[in-house]
Amino acid sequence: MGDAHRIGVVGLGVISRAYLDTLVGHPLVRVTAVADLDAARSAAVAAEVPGVRALTVAELLSSPDVDTVLNLTVPAAHAEIALGAIGHGKHVYGEKPLAAELADAHAVIDAAARAGVGVGCAPDTVLGTGLQTARAAVAAGSIGRPQFATAVMVTPGHERWHPHPDFYYTAGGGPLLDMGPYYLASLVHLLGPVRAVTGASGRLRAERVIGSGPRAGERIPVEVDSHVSGVLEHVGGTLTTITTSFDGVATTAAPIEVHGETGTLAVPDPNRFDGDVRLFELGATQWRTLPPSAGYVDGARGVGLLDFVTADGQRAPRANGELALHVLETMTALLRSSAEGRRIELTTSAEVPAPVPLTAADAWQGHGAG
């Protein structure tokens, strides 16, 4: 364990448990410290995990016992924590989005470049067998040349299950900034980066009612648009129609469909690591499920961080800051397009990350896939 990469976790909310389940005890990393604005929460986590210290946020960011800061704070704090970590010479890997504002995300990337440290960012679900198998099928020509795609995310809102859902309805939240990174990162893997967008959005309710936990029944204000639709123009010419909404009950639409000259590919939920990839070929009479052919098997939150810390000169981390910045600009441009009523060309781009070969969970013992 002496050579294990040392991780300090800032932010111990709901999602932190999934990360800790993946990282604690893993041979490639060692969680050395945790911090949260709620000191009791930090102490409780430290008491559960041997060798983990409960620190203040400032102490963790400057700790010599931390190589990479895992930033699991709310979106509004993402940039502040990332810049603090970078300022102490540490790598940073964060939850999506990279920042609540595009200018802040640029500041993070620029600061990291000056400091010579790395930036990684969720989602890492796109590295699982679901999306990677779909990507391999597109690359193999299973649907011919891609023509267009659709991406659909419909839910009645996270306040139904999350005990503290306020941040979903403030700056940095909303269905697009919250769930859009899963879909947009997937679309970049499948179809390449985006060059321009046209968007439309709306806010159908002024407040939401918390449905669970100690604050059940409390009303919270909605400060961001809760339904966003748009068209993405990919660099290669493919068009994607995307809808993300906290204003619907359910949908029968596939999360992502890619339509090509000789077939259609149905891609599973990009918020999951696995799921069936289905192909309907021109002239066929029914869908065919493709066996997993690529991706990290049995992936879970934190796989992207493992991929990040094991990347070397042969490849860039797959869940990297450049991609997260491009995804964030795509989302903020959709919202700005809606507000201004015009098509917007993007200023960023991103290299499509290296594909993930089919990698069994125990392959991490040998430092993962190339």
C-alpha cells in the first residue's frame, strides 16, 4: 500500500458513499482524509474507515498526505474547492459539472495547466460496458454512417427522493446541468464533439415540495429552468436532438438512440455503467441485443478516478477536464441559446477519449486497461 495513490474526499453527501464503496480497500488508492462542512459527518466517516482522518476543508486541501482531491461538493462549490486543491499542488477529480459557471471551469483548467496538475471529472458511467459496447458497435459500422441521434431524460424531479434537493433548483442545477453530463459525455464518445447548439427551455413551476427525509413537505424555490430541449451539431455533421426535464412523469423513449444509414442503435441509460445495447438493422424484423464487447465490467462510481490516477503517457485520463469543459460549454450554450433565441457556436472542443477494452474488475490489480 506504500505506493497507493492517496485520496482526500471533500463533501460527504449522498453520492460519497458510492465512491467510498469503490475506493476504500482498493489496491491502487488509499483514502487518507475526509472533510465536510458538517464536522460530525466527517467524524462519522473517519470512524468507519481505518486510517482515514477527519479534517477541515482547508486542512485537507493543504495536507501533505493527499495526492488527489476528490471533490464531491455541491456544484456551486466545485470551482472553489478545485482551485484550492490546485493551489496546493494537488490533482483534482470532481463530480459533474466541472463548475457551475463556464468562466469558473476555464479558470480551473487554466490553473491546473499552470500548476502542472491533472483535472478529472465525472461522469464515469460512460466507461462501463453499456456505453462502451455501443461505441464499439458504431465504430465497427454496425449502423453504417451515423445520421442523427436522440437523447431523452424525463423525471418528475429529484425532490421526490433526495432529502436536501435545494441545489438541483439553484445555479448550477436544473435537469440539463445535473443529468446532461451523462448524456453529453456519452454523445461525445459516440459521435464526437459538438460545434454548435440551438436550445429552448422553460420553468413550469415556481417551487417544489420535498418528498422525503426530515424536511418532507417543505417548499423550496425553483431558480433555474426545469425543462431544456435543443439540437446539437456535431463536428462530423451528425445532429442530436436532446431533451432533459424535471417536469415529466415517465417516458418510453430510449435514453439515447443513434440512427445510421443501415441500422439504429438503442443505448442504455448513461447514468448506469451497464445495460443492454440493442441493434435494429435495415431489413431486420426485430431488435437484437449485443453482448458486452467493451468497457469496465461491474463498474461503479469511482472507476473514472481509478482510470484518472492510472493514466500514463500512453493515453490521457478518459474522464478528463477537457471533456468536462466541453460538456459544460455545450450545456451553458444551450441555456444561453434559449435565452437569446439564436444558434450559438462553441469555443471549446475535446478529443474523444480512448475506448475502453473489455476489462474485468480484477484487471485493476494490474493497473487497469490501456
